Amino acid sequence: MSTNQNIQSTQDTAAISFTSDIVDIDDVDDVFESNKLKKYRKYWWETGQIYSEARWEKAILPYKIATEVPYDTYVKHTDKYNIHGWWEWNNGTVCVVKLPSIFHENCIGAIFQQISLATDGVMSTNADLFYLGATMLAKSITNYLQQKDTKTSKTGKEADASWRPVSKPPVNAGGSDTTGTQPWPNLVVEIAYTEDMERVRRKVEQYWLQPDRVHDVILIVIDKPITPVTTPSVMTAYHYCINNQDIGGFNPTMCEFGTIDLQGTPILNLQPGQRVINIQLACLYHGVPPNVLNPPLPSPPQLPPPNPFATIPNPIVIDLYHVRFAVLNCIV
Ligand SMILES: [Zn+2]
């Protein structure tokens, strides 16, 4: 654990210590230089370390970092090097899809904290909600083994953060892990910052929100950094719920909560409670047996035991004011 934490802090430090005065790689036509760059970038895959010589801030994402990698090797590397969804595996190819950033991590922290506070009363009960962090979620191994020697697409993806009720039962097939039996999380959070927004939108709509997977997704889009230490100003949240679809597809609710809106107009005096996402408990606890949420009453004269589930507010409110505060104040 401590090794992972060390690596993590190395990565975070590396991510925020980029300098903008280095030569743009587009200007470097020297073959040796680009091979050197490739070598340094490959070190992230091989050793888990991010070197400043790798100039990740100049890389075009997704960036192919390794090929012909078996799925279990990929999982081992992401585990060992504590890769929070920064890489993705697809048919043996590993790509860097986003870069570590303090804005990104603080943004997740602010959402995590609000859900934790709201669900405090059910901790370690059968209504508990597990925070899965950036756990690897993959298509079933049955699929994987059957398709092993074909060109059929296989993927393993991580969410930036996800939550699953502890009482959501296992499934027979199509589950979220390699055995295909583990239930999918009900809520996923994705942050698009260094990552291409369209790419993340496709991941949300064509992966997480496919039938019998995730119920709700919060997608936060933060404007791409000019330099890694530039505090972002445009921030947009999209709340997807599978109940909210129409003929044209998903119909996410959208909310702007940065210091400037998408038209460039300043958002002044944003107050707590003004820009919120409401997560219904029916969504968050989708697929949980009813007796967990409404325990049957004992026969009188016994008094019913307290139902911890009843202590959770419905809906759970994610106030984007706090997310904005976390992003704006993480660099001092
Ligand atoms: Zn929902």
C-alpha cells in the first residue's frame, strides 16, 4: 500500500510540475528525439513512473503505450502502479486516455465526500453503499475466452469513481468483472479534463449505460488545461439516468458551474444549492432486494428495529458549488 502511495504521489507531483517553456515536440523533427520520447513514455507502462522527459502534457491522447498485452497483465500493471483510469485496454493494446491531475482528483473528492456524508447512517449495514473508486470493470471472461483468438472487440475500462450497494446480488452472466458474475455499480462518475470530451461521452453512452449495467452517470467536463497549473474556468456537469431517455437517445440534464459559462459569460456569485445534481435513491439502490430497503415489520408487540436506510436523504444532492470550490482552490 505504501509503495502505491509513493508512486501515486510521484505521479501527482509529476503531473503538476510540468513546465511550459520546454520545446514543443511538434518542432522536434529529430528522429532520435522522438525515439527518446517514446522510450520515456513507455516507462510509465513498464515501471509506473512518470518522467518529465516523457512530456506527457504534449502527447495526443489516446496514446498507444503498449501492444500485445494479455488482459491479466494489464490488470496487474494498473493495480501495481495505481492507475486510476488513466489507461485503457482494448484487444491487447494499452492506451493512455487521460493524465493524472490534481483538479481531476479534487473534483472526484468533492463528489465522494457529499455521497459519503449523505450515506453515513448506513455504513456497515446491508444498505451500505460501496465506493469502488477506479475499479477495473470488464466484459465477462466467458466472452473473453470465446473470443480470444478472434478480432472481436474486448475491453476493460475503469470509471473515475463508482458506487454499488453492498446488497446488490450477483448475476448469472454479463456482470462487471472478468467472471461475469459481479453486479455493475449503479452510479459512475467520469471527469473529462485532459481527455477528449467526445470520447468520454461515447464511453458513458456506449459502455456504462448499456442495458443491465450502470443506472446513473455523472459526467463532469472541465476545460482543457492551457498549462497543467492553470486553474480551470469552464465546468459543466451532465447527469445521465437510464430512466431519462427519449427517441433521440440519452437525455442528460446539464448544468454549468464554473467561473465562466460555455458562451464566455462570467458566472457570478454562485451560491450553495444553486447548481445541483439530484440522485434518487431508487437509482442508487437499483436492483437491491426490497427487504433491505423496507425491512418487514415484526409482529406486534415488538417494535420495529430502526431502519438505517430511512436515514438517507432522498434524493442525495450533489451540490456542484462544492465541486467548483474544490477545483478552484486546489492550487494555492
Ligand atoms: Zn437513475
